[in-house]
Amino acid sequence: MTRSKWKGPYINILHLSKLKKNHNNLIAPRNCEITPKCVGLTFRTHNGKNYTEVTVTDEMVGHKFGEFSSTRSRFTLKKKKLKK
């Protein structure tokens, strides 16, 4: 479900205070929206198993951090070994 327009975008207040201090280990929640102040910075978002690094560009403004850290791994079909 999307957030209503009159509430505005969800931005974590603790997240903004860390932006001003320029910390190296910025951890962003997946539901937090990317603002223009975040452009050029690298954030770590949790995908359920580990943290993935997301470098923010101009095209990402207005989207959420969770859109850029995938939660599912790529499936590869393994061949069976033939017995001789």
C-alpha cells in the first residue's frame, strides 16, 4: 500500500541527522525515500540476509532504497553428474 500524498514522503529523522555529519557507514531503511541530499552518497540497505551497498544517483531521487537492493538471488540450474 502506498503512503498518502498529504503525509508526504517517509524520511527517517535519524537518517537525516547522520547525513549532516557525513558518516561513512550510512544504513538506510528499505522504506525510506531517496531525497536530493542523498545524491552521490553510498548507503547500505539490508536485504534480509546481508547488507548491500547502494550508490545514489540523480535518477534514483523519489524512489525507495528497497528498490535497489534485491532480496532474491539468481537461480542457476545445476547439471547432474553422470556415473560411469
